[in-house]
Amino acid sequence: MASYHLYYLRDNRLIASDSIDAADDNAAARIARQRGDGQVVEVWNAHGRVRILAPARPQPKEAR
């Protein structure tokens, strides 16, 4: 397990942060997306920024 730090951003401003342990960068990104609640989340480890996760876009409704 590795330690990661999550930074939650809104309008390019830090609104919260959190520390997590995850098996790898991909697992950390999955946790960050789940906890992000529609915010931009930066995932960092001891070496630097790993990933920036943008909020998921709503899926367009199918035309009927």
C-alpha cells in the first residue's frame, strides 16, 4: 500500500483535503473519484501529482 493525498478543488480553490492508502495510482484515482462528489480532485503521492480528475459529465439523454 502507498499513501496518497487528495485535494478537492472548486473554482480553482482548495475546499478540502484527505489522506488515503491505496494499492497503486489507479486504485487511488478510483477512490478519489468516488469521494470527489463532482469536484475536481488532484491525487498526489510522495513524488508529486499523480492525476487530476475532472468531475464526470452528465450523459446526454437519448432522443426518442
